[in-house]
Amino acid sequence: MTVEPETIEVRSIETGSNPTRYARGWHCLGLAKTFHDGKPHQIKVFGTDLVVFEDSKGALHVLDAFCRHMGGNLARGEIKGDTIACPFHDWRWGGDGRCAEVPYARRTPKIARTKSWINMERNGLLFVWNDPQGNPPPADVTIPGIPDYGTDTWSEWTWNTFHVTGSNCREIVDNVVDMAHFFYVHFQMPQYFKNVFEGHIAAQHMRSTGRDDIKTGVQLDLPDSQTISDAMYYGPSFMLDTVYTVAGDVTVETKLVNCHYPVTQDSFVLQFGTIVKKVDGVGDEEAAAMATMFTEGVETQFKQDVEIWKHKTRIENPLLTEEDGPVYQLRRWYSQFFVDVEDVTPEMVQRFEFEVDTSRALENWQREVDETMALRG
Ligand code: FES
Ligand SMILES: [Fe+2]
């Protein structure tokens, strides 16, 4: 039986609206070393402005950027001892948010406080904790350390930053379940694809090969190489991915970070970086070349995502096939970060697993790739 097109209702896109608050969780502001340069740094994040500065002992502090005296911008000021000094009237603010000194005044308003943000350095990265309710992070909600990070087992972080405007950061998170876009946007062939959500962690386990017709470097241009990727979102915005690229008897281990922080509800800063483990039997030069090739490949792939996000619409009611993965369940997991802790429901945090059957997709994709290759001769 054929269905006449006019009897089928046209589907409408519900765009919904951006959230009214910013996610509770750890947000990575970038490489820690960029903040250890003796200068204050202004960060536009969570719809506000923060200042990051280093005290005389080398500890980093994060405060609201605008001075509680007359609104001067502390990020334009100077670090003096353990305080940040406002450029307007030199009020000195300590890392705890207390006013430490007003040099021209007889009496310093010692009970005056500005907002100090909880921060943490881990794996060479700086994180700030956001909680609209003002609670500190629970002990189990943290960013895991990378074993042997900081030793010469690993190369230095490569780090890339993009400012994406006209898009809410949920778009990036949707990627976690999106098996099919790996072929079209990232030029990968996902052989195996599974998601597990539990508590504040959302995982994506993928085994993939490259496309014969489009090379990006992620497969290191080694023939028959396979990529084993286990990526975890620790909270709403920080993904740490362990990637093994296996080609013959060479295995390269990479840690890939994909993280973001919201600037406003319709713009965000996207950051990604990689470190590569030194491989036995592979010389330093070759290892560095591999790291560069991998990183450039990842960069190409990220830019592809950014192009999609910049031009797509927000969609609350995506129309899905079985191969599209658990988009709605992922968004339910993500919603836990946008409600008060006491309103987090069991459905948002209970364990959920889903494996996408990639067999039909792979059959069709292989045919498509073969046809392209045949045309090239
Ligand atoms: S505005 Fe900062 S010291 Fe006056
Ligand atoms: Fe993507």
C-alpha cells in the first residue's frame, strides 16, 4: 500500500528555548600554565566576567572581575603580593574574596567580600566550579587524574580554542550518542558504538576505522589501523577520551580532551587538546610526528562539528531512527545539571546503556566508499 504524501502530516521543529541557568559542574578554563604568567586574566563565562590570578605562592584564584567598590575591572589591574589590585582605586582583593586592604583609607572594610570561585588544577588544566545554589562540589564529583601526567611519559598538551556564537553548548553534548555523524562529519566508520550513562558521567565507547576515501590523520595514515576510543563526560562540560590507535604491532595511546564553557546562553568557548604517550620502539621524532598528525586530524574533525553547530537550529523534538542512539535519554542525563540538587530525579542519574547496531550502516557506507574509490580509478 502506498501512502499518499498529502495524508502525512508535516512534522514541525520545536526549537524550545535555551536554559535560564548555567550548568552545575566543573568547567575547564584552559591550560593552567597560561594563568601562571604573573598577569590577571579576564574570562567571560556563565554570562559574567571572572578574573583569574596567581598569588605569590603560585596558587591560582578566581574572583568576579568587577570590583565591589565602584565596579572597576580587576582583570585590568595588577597582581600585588597575594592580592589582585583594582586599576581604579587600588583596592586589594585576596583569593578568598575578602578585601585585604584599601591603601588610601584609614579603615579597610574587612567584612567586604566579593565572590570567590572554587577552582582546581588537574592534569595541567584549570577548572572552575559552577553551582547556581552556591554549594561546593561533592567529593565524588571531580575530574580524574591522568596516570603519569606531568612525567615524560606524555607529550605536552596541544591546545585549541574556538569561540562559537549563535549556539547553545548542548549541541556539543548531543554528539555523545551520535554514531552516524562520525561517518559524515568526522570521516570515521564506527564498527562498534555504545553509550553508558550513570550518575554525573556519560560515556561513549567506540571502535572505528577510517574511510578509505577521506583521510584526516586520526588513523595516523597507517593501513588497517583501528581506533579504540573510550570517552567520558565528567559532568556537563568536560570530556576525557582515551584513544588507542592500533596499526599492526604499533599502538599509540592518546588522551583527548574535548571541553567547553558557556559564555552566554547562545555562545560558548570550545577547547580541545591532546597528549600522546611515548611509544616503545618509536623514536622521539617519529612519536612527535605521530602526535602532530593525530592532533591535526582531530582539529580538522572538530572544525567540521563547529560548522554544523554554527548553522543548525536548536531542536527539542529530533526525528530519530534506531541508529541515532539515545538522544532523549542523553538529554535527560544532561538535565540533572540544570536543576537544584534536591530536584535531581532517579531517571536522570540511574544507569542506562545502549548499543547501536552499526551493521546496516557499515554495509551502506562501505558501498558508498567503494563507489567513490572506483570512480577515482
Ligand atoms: S572600583 Fe575598584 S578600587 Fe574603586
Ligand atoms: Fe562530532
